[in-house]
Amino acid sequence: MSRPLLLALGLCLFACKKEQPAPPAPAAAPAPVEVKGRRVDITASAAGFAPKEVTVQKGEATTLVFTRTTDDTCATEVVFPEIKLEKKLPLKQPVAVEVPVGEARTLAFQCGMGMYKSKVVIQ
Ligand SMILES: [Cu+2]
């Protein structure tokens, strides 16, 4: 074999080894959690809750599924002040919150310290 070819082969082996991708994280498959009605996933990350605003139809059973994706966030729990609901958000564990859809209103939700203002609009 010629030198350049060997070199190319060597480079390729090196490059290929380097590019070996880490086993892909399971794609955004819905995490197993008990859900009633429509499921709306909400992520709690360093940037707060996403989406920040969720619209829900009055009378349509809807469950918000919160998943905290990082330890680098204040949102280790979610609080719905108006309905006095608080749920701990363990890292990477989906937490279901059933939306009270009986009446049209806007419910705020936020982290335990009242930051990351977000809301669910029932209409
Ligand atoms: Cu906070």
C-alpha cells in the first residue's frame, strides 16, 4: 500500500472512532405517567417552564405533565397558587397535574419562589 493511502486509512479510523456517537437518548417518547384526557408536556429547565402558556378547552379533561430536565433550575417544584396546588418535580420524572377544566379562567403556575411565571388558560 502507498503511504498516502495508509495515512488516509489511519485518519479515517481515527475520525470514525472519534465520531462514534454516544448511544442516543431515547427520543421524545412520552414518559410513562398516568394521564387523564389530553396530555400537555411541560419542561422545567434552567429557563423556566416551557411552554410558558398552555390553552385548554373548558370541559375537556387535560393533564399537564411536568418534567424537570436539569438540576440547574429553581423550578424543583411547581405551584398553582389559585388552587393551592404544589407538586415536587423530581429530576427527569414526569409529574402529572390534572387541570380543573370546570370553568373558564386563567391559572398561574410558577416555581416555589414565585419566579418563572407561567399560565394555563382555560377557555
Ligand atoms: Cu424560583
